[in-house]
Amino acid sequence: MKRLICATLLALSLTGCAPVVRQHIYYPEPMPSALDWRGTEPQAVSVTTADGLTIKGWYYPARDKAKPLVVFFHGNGGNGYYAARMTAPLTQNGSGLLVADYRGYGGNPGKPSETGLRQDAKAFIDLGRTLQPGAPLYLFGHSLGGAVALDAATREDIAGVITLGTFSSLSDMAPAYARAILPDRFDNRRNVTQIKAPLLLIHGTADQTVPFSQGEALRDAATKAGTQVRFLKLDGAGHQVDFVKLAPLVWDTLQPKPN
């Protein structure tokens, strides 16, 4: 996300430059030539968005269909394949995991934008409801993916939403003089006040990509609005977190074990 600062300096001298700015917000990676799952291989799935794009993703089926389903949204780099490898530990308690990808990422058609990612998210959430009908559905997003999850959570009937290392708004990541030209906003500070479902915010104290203070800002905004929010501080953690260690913390926080 820090690259956005450099992009805005260039964009200030241009007009009609949304595509230029977006090149410095989204960093999609193609699929590698060979896949290495390092464990259980998920099922390849695809969705069709409202504007007619076919987007591929990955699904780890639940061992018990009554277990929760997590729909995961990755950050502004990489793609769904890398995200699926990273988040696989979320399934260790038997829950299902549907890893969404975005337009323009991992060989998918289209170009990413806030509006486009909103449509991608909706398509994957709808798919999740068909994969595990009636199961508790959680939205989980990392970094930019947290913004996608929070935006979707303002409209969806879900069991909860989880973010990891997510910024308070995209404009907060850019210099003040450049904020007016941003084509996408991702106003998470506003969205956390509109969510009816329980909210779990996770942030590392040593995050050098999205400052810890932005996670605190989201917590404060949600608390002030009366949103049911919990804040999980990861002492010494950066922007990238080991999900082998994180997954048990997530589930213990969301579904505490009886005494």
C-alpha cells in the first residue's frame, strides 16, 4: 500500500488518470506455472459476477456441513492461490473455507476497482451459501481484503466479519494533498459503523504496511457506533501473519470453548 504514495505524486500532474492510480493500488500476480499446495488440495471453483465475468477461486470443504464457512478475501497483491495456501489452517477445526479471488488477479479477466471487487465479493458470498446452506458464514479479509469484507458486511446477513491488518480508509494511506484524486475510497471507518454482525479486528503492533493506529481507529469508530466489536492485538506481529498460529486464536475468539 505504501506504493500508493508514489503513485499519487505522479497522478497529481494528470487528469482522467484513474487507471494510472489503480496500477499503484492493485498488484495482481498471475498463477504460477506449477501449483504446490503443501497439504490438502482445495477444490477449484468459479463464479459469474453481475457484470458477466467468470472469476476463479478455491474451496476447502467442511468436514461437517453444519460447521462455519469462512469466505476469505486477500490483499492488494498476490492472488487467490497464494491466499488459499496461506489460510488453509483455518480449516483445522473442520470448518469450510472459500477463498475468493478478484478480477485481474490469477489469470481472471477484467481490471480491479472498488466497484468491481464489490461484485466479485458478492458472487463468492452467494456461492458460499450454496456450498454450505444454512451454515454460519463469516467474512474474513486481509489488508485490502478487509476493506472488501467490511463493505460486503454492510449488506449481508452473516455470522461475523474478521479483518487482519486493515486500514481505516484508502485515503488515510495517501498524502493529504492527493486524497481528492483517488478513484477508489474503501472507507472502512464508515463501514464499521454500518455493520450489524459481530466484528473481530486483528492487527499486529509491528505492522509497517498498515499502521497499528489505523486498526485502533476502526475499533474506536465501531465502538462509538455501537457495533459489537472485539480487537485482537498481535504483539510484535507485522503485516504478514502465520495462519498456523493465527487460526486457533480466531476460532477461540469467535467461538470460546465452554469452561
